[in-house]
Amino acid sequence: MTSGSYVRSTDEVGAPSRFAYWREAICDSYVPLEPECGADRFRGRIDGIQLADFHGSEIRADAHRVSLTREGMARQQRSPFFANLVIEGEAAVSQGGAQGVARAGDVYIVDCSSPWEVGFPSPFRMFCIEIDEDVLRPRLGTRGRLELPVIGGGTGAGKILARYMALLRELPPGDLLPMQSLVTNHCTELLARAQAAQVGGTPAERIRRDLLERVHGFIERHLDDSSLGPESACLALRVSRSYLFKVLAESGVTFGACLRERRLQAARRALRESPTRQVADVAAAVGYSDPTSFSRAYRQRFGEAPGSSRTRDRH
């Protein structure tokens, strides 16, 4: 998928070929999926925005069912999450033994690291955002898995998430371009908080989730501190080093890995939002005193040099 806007519509082909076209369209836009439809005629359309750090799309289609099977997983090159705001119609979601029905105003999420199935019993419209698993999975507790596939959009963090996604749906690509990493991170934060609020848990589990949120917030506020480490975090958050490491280990990350990811994501945003800014200045702003070390870490994480990221999406 190339960068920019795209449209895939079954109106481009004759009626007998429309569902075959739809199968190809959704596999090309997302991951290798298996759609099923019993109707003789079918209509569907995808209006997408594909940027380097943001992939959003509005999907309108007739009733059908779609699934990610183990055969499809074997063909995919990545395992993202997809967060979907239902605008019209409803979606019956099933993954990992958990089930739910998302109606207009709700958000449902699927995790492409395991099989899932979604049924649309009537024509529907929804807005979908892709989220990198490396960004979201550490925020999902000890298992790194979604506990509930549907987040109600009526109250709390779920309401904020739904309204934020609705706002993003209205923005043209030009407005999203300079803030693409930022809005994806916002969706990730809101999704993780909404999921945690719905799951609940024991008091100890809620305390651990709260600490994780505080750790992420502390790191975000002190990215420019090259000496930032677990000791300063423990002091500021008033927790022991052993407890901090235990909570982070249960979520599948280390303090160093979390800090590195936040710094590199922040650098990526800065390079895209301020393309004339010197790479060395960006490196220093996110806590890298050595530009060479920064460039090496950046290339390992994103597969390209910092300067390439700075110019990729300029038109």
C-alpha cells in the first residue's frame, strides 16, 4: 500500500465479480482475511488514508462475515490491532473465547496475533484505525491480550475514544500528516485505558495498571533527560526498584525498552512535524546525547535513517 489516500469500491467491477474484488481489496488494505457472503449481489467501499505512521479507513459494505484464520495468519507479515468505530449497523465480534456486539457509537478491537471473526448482519459503516502491536501490547497487562473485544462508547474512556476516532474520521490527510504519530499514540492510550476500565480486576491489579500509566507518563515528561533511568522513576513515583521491575516484567517490557520506544516514537513525530529541524537537535530533545547512537537505534527500530523519515511524506 502506497502512502496517501486510496479508494477501493466494488462499483469498479460488474456484479458477478464484486465479492471477489472485495476479498482482494480488504486483504490488500489490512491483513489476509477470509470474507463470506451468501447474497448474490454485494457492494462495499473503502476510503483510506495510508501514511507512514497512520492508517485509517472508512468502510461501508453490505451484510457479510469476515475472519482471520490460522491460514491467513501464516501469510501475514505483521500482527497489528484494528480499532473500529461503528457508525451505522452493528458487528458481532468473537476472539479467543470472548464475544461482544458493537453497535453505533461503540468501538470494537481485533488482535491479529490470533484468529478472530466478525459478523455484520446488516449493511454497516465504520471507521478503522490500525495500531502497531509493539505500541499497544505492552499496555494490555500481564497477558498482553485484549480481555473484551467491545468497548462501549457511552461513558468514560470509551466515550472519549469513540469521539476522538469520530474527529479523526473527519480530518483530511493534509491535517493528519504532521501529527500522524501523535494521534495514533492518543488512540493507543485511550484504548488501553478504556480496556482497563471495562475489565476492572482486583485492587492489586488496578494498582499495577495505575503504576504502568504513571510510568509511561513520567517517561513522556522527561524524555529530554539523558540520565533518565529506573532510579529516578522509582524516586519520583515512590515505589521500590524491585516492585517497578516486577510490574514492568508482568506487562512484558523492561524500563529500558519502554524508554527507548517512547524516545524513538517522539523523535519520529518531531522529524515529521518539523522537517527542517536538525537530526542532532531532535536526538538531544529526546535524551540522546550521541547522534550516532540515536541514528543507529532509529534505524534498527524503523528500518530507515532519521533523515529519510523527515522527508518521506512531504508532497
